[in-house]
Amino acid sequence: MSPRRDVRVERTAQIIEAATRLFAQHGIDQTSMDMLAKAVGMSKGVLYWYFESKDAIILALLEQLFNQPLLEVQALLQAPESTAHRLSQLTTNLAAALEELQSLVPLAQELYALSARNNNVQSFLASYFQRYRASLAELIQQGLERGEFSSIDPEQVAWHLAALYEGSTVLWLLEPMPQRLTEQLQAALQLLLKAIVAR
């Protein structure tokens, strides 16, 4: 007997996928629950059974978009390579992810702008960046304990790394240049590493 499909999981994924597409095409404010229900072929009442509001859909979308970078950092904590190598890999992965998401640039711009006027979005992003910086700090701490870095404050370095990654992301959203993004990010990372690598 084949395993029973989890219809709720499938339908939730379909709703988030449709929301991603409609938000990118029409804008978040201009996308109604009626439009979302029609896009996934269900009544608005059924849609509300899955998500109680458009805000709930937005938060689920944010979770999907931001979960992967956090998982990547946490996975690198278990990798055996040098910390500098792992940071370089993280940087390359970030650039590759941004290239893949180029079609979602308008949506990403809206989500960042939305955080200024939506407390739920602002709280989500603040919590995410706290967890992201904590994972980066743990990675830097490993390098410190291995003697790879000079006497540094891992949390301070993590803050600068997060600022580098997220600042570059915002600049790229304003002026996408995927062919140069990896080069730019790696150059910035090397400047930071030169300041902290043990001599």
C-alpha cells in the first residue's frame, strides 16, 4: 500500500506557491484572498481554513524564503573544513541563491518595505536575524578555538558578516548584477578575514 498523502501539507505548499507568484506579479497590497483562492482552485472559506489571514500567508512565505540560509549556516557548523573555507562556501551559496531568486526581486523589495509598517513582518525578520547572527557567531567561535583567528569578539564579527550579506542583498535588490555578485561578496569577505585571521 502506498503511503497516504498529506493533503494539508500539499495544499499549504500550493497556497504559498500561488501567493509568491501573485505577490510578485501584482504586489502584496493588491493581492486579495479572493485572488489567492481562485489561483489555487478553492473557495475563500477553505483558504481561510488553511490560513486565517493574508498576514499568515506572508509569514509562511517568509519562513520558506529565510529558512534555507539559516539551515546552511547550521549545517556548516558540522563541516570539517577551515572556518575561512566554510565562510567562503556560505558566501558563494548566498550569491547563487540570489541569482536563482532573481524573478522574485519585486517581491523581496516589497517584503523589506513591508517590515517598516507591519509589526508581524518586522518581528519575524528581527527574530530571524538574531538567530542567523547567533549561528554565524558560533561558526566564528569555532575558528577562534581552532586558532584560525586572532583574539576577536565572535558576536561582533557575526554582526559585521550579517551586515555584509544583508547589505549586499539590499543593494542587489536595487541594482541586480548576478554576474558580479559572487565576486563582490567574496572580495568583501576576504577583506574581513584579513583583519581577523591569526598571524
